[in-house]
Amino acid sequence: MRWIGIIRILAIVFTLLSTWYLAEQLFTSKWETSSLRKIFDNGVKPQKVQKKIYRKCGNDKDCAENYFAFRIISGAANVVGPSMCLEDTILMSGVKNNIGRGLNIAIVNASTGHLIKTGHYDMYSGDVKDVHKFFEPVEDGSLIFMASYDDVATKLDDEVRNMFGGFGSNYAKNLGFRDSWAFVGGKGLKTKSPFEQYIKNDQKTNKYDGWPEVLEISGCIPKKMD
Ligand SMILES: *[C@@H]1O[C@H](CO)[C@@H](O)[C@H](O)[C@H]1NC(C)=O
């Protein structure tokens, strides 16, 4: 039975050889594609240059001539404040240090895009009268940016909710404790605004423990033409 022994030895040698061969193939091809080839290719082939086109407010699309580019981001829980951008001008942000817990508001001239004023009102422990006062002098033809930060709703009264409805909001009437909300409307609008997002605070669906996720809207707002 000597030949069985020989066959066994041959089989082992064959297995070893083919394993070694495969390993070497793998190693070689990996080596080539990963390190060496890259090093050589860098010197020879022109690198694909990823052109990063910057658009106003970091938006995905350009806006036509008679439109303002904008981006609005609601606050993240009670940690990161909201931000608002119009035509590459930051209206409100943590860096500008003009935001605060509660309701954040920026008023802009709808014809020129110039910032008229900003304000933030704590709607958990603040006074809704201050919100009434803030809006009293606001004229027709003003754009109104609003974003939530932490709790935007506890102190809101029906009068303010109705006023926001008049600015084009669909959800102002529903706003509740710690809901997330981002909105751009206008005083003197005849229609509802397309620029609004709203998420209810719900322990089952919240992104953060006690708060729903951040909301973000970007796009183009038609300028008011006289
Ligand atoms: C916006 O600016 C224009 C031009 O300066 C001015 O006539 C108009 O009254 C302003 N509107 C508001 C609401 O401030």
C-alpha cells in the first residue's frame, strides 16, 4: 500500500502549492491596486477634480433673478440653536449671538431682502405680550422667518397663533410643547406659505430623548415686486 502514501503526500504538496499560489496572487493584485498603482497613477493620470460649486446659503440649487436664496434650520433639542440665512447673509445664528430659547424671529424687507430686526422669546417662562409688541410695527411686505429652539409653544396664545396663520402658517395652531418648527412666511400674504416644516414632540418617534429632530428648509423665495 505504498502508493496510497505517495498519493497522500502528493495531495498535501499540491494543496500547499495552490494555497501559496492563490495567496501570492491575492497579495500581488492587492498590492498593485492599493498602493503601488496609486502612487504611479498619481504621477501620470490627471486627478479627477471634484468641482464644488458654492451656492448662496449653501443651497443645492441656484435661484432665478427675482428670488432670494434662503435656508432655515430649527434648533436641535435645547443644545444647538437655530440658524437663518438669506442671500448669504446670516440673519440669526449662535455665532451671531442673536438667538435664544423659544421662538426665534427675523423680519426682512420682502422687496430688498434687508434685515429689519430679529428677536427671540422664551415661550416656556417668558411673556407672550412681548411677542405681540414685537409684531406691532411689522408692516405688510415683510418676510417673516421663524424657528423653534427647545420649547416654542407653551405660552403662545390664540391671538398669536392666528396672526402666524395670517403670515401663511399651517401649523401655528398645532404648535405644542417642544415641537420642532421652521417657517418662512410674510405679512400681507394672500396664500399659505410653502416654506414650513413641523414635527410633533413624541417620545416614541423623537430623535433626541425629549425633542424631535431638527428641521431644515432651503430654496428660493420670490421677491416682492411692486
Ligand atoms: C422695503 O424697502 C423699500 C425700498 O427701500 C421700501 O419702499 C419699503 O417700504 C420697505 N418695506 C418694508 C416692509 O420695510
